[in-house]
Amino acid sequence: MRIFRLAAIGGLALGLVFAGSVSMAAQSEAPDGENAALANAAVAPTTGTLALTFNIKLSSSYPAGSIVSCLGIVEGVTQNTMTGAGNRWTELATSSSKVTGSTATCTISIPYSWSLQPTGTGVQNIYLGAYDISVADISGKTVLANRTSTSFFAHFTPIPVTGTTTKFTLNVTL
């Protein structure tokens, strides 16, 4: 339920930023109408990985065995501002970690493969990234979500050259 909520919020926010572009689909291209020619072009995909490390400081006390859940969402966009042609991709990855004392660490690897438009006048090849970190107290069979932190880690960031691993280290307090 939390993933759906975050995905819906993230999709809405990112959709507002790129109104008029195509709908999101994980690990796939989704061309619309006149943009179909772009999808059919023989373009070698740009590949890479976003490596996220979350250093989480727990300012509230949680019982032993509590779980920290980490979610990373990245949206890649290729858009020609002169013609309106473009595509959008959404990638999502999760991980979890047990609480140890007052800290926790999560790592997430988000590989991508996107067929971008060639760089030129009016072409934007960018990505946006957001995260959602939550901690849950696990008592018997009941899971109680106690605290969540959500924010962006990348905003209108140029997509790096193919084969690049881009690392982000993020400090989060719950």
C-alpha cells in the first residue's frame, strides 16, 4: 500500500513536471502518437546504474527487530523541446535493513537502459530521483509503520554517458 501511495504521488508530481509526455512504465518505453518514429529508431540504449546508500539516524527509539524499508524511484526523460517528441521511463528498487541501536543503512542499486534522443538543439536527456524511507515496529505478526521520510535526491540531472555508475550517499533522520 505504501509503495502504491508513493508511486502515485511520485507519478503525479513527475507527470505535472512533464505534462503532455507519455505515461510511465517500469523498464519500458512508451511512445505516443507522433513519437512512435522515435521509438522505432535504431538507437543504442544508454545504460548505467544509480547506486544509493542511505545512512539513517533514528531519533526515536525502536524495539529490536524493527525494520527500515528503503525505496528508490528514478524517472529518465528524453524530450525534444522543439518538436515535442520524447519518451519517459520509470525504474523502482527497494531494500530493507534491521535497526541496530540508533542507526540503519540501506543500499539500493537501480540499473537502467534507456534509448535517448541524440544530444542536439532542444534535446533534454535528464533524470529525476526520489526516495521513501520508513521504519516499522514488528510486534508479533503486526507491523506498525511508525515514521516515513520522502524527498528527491536528483532533480533535472543530465543522464551520464553509458556505462556510468552514479553514486548518491544520503543522510536521513527518522
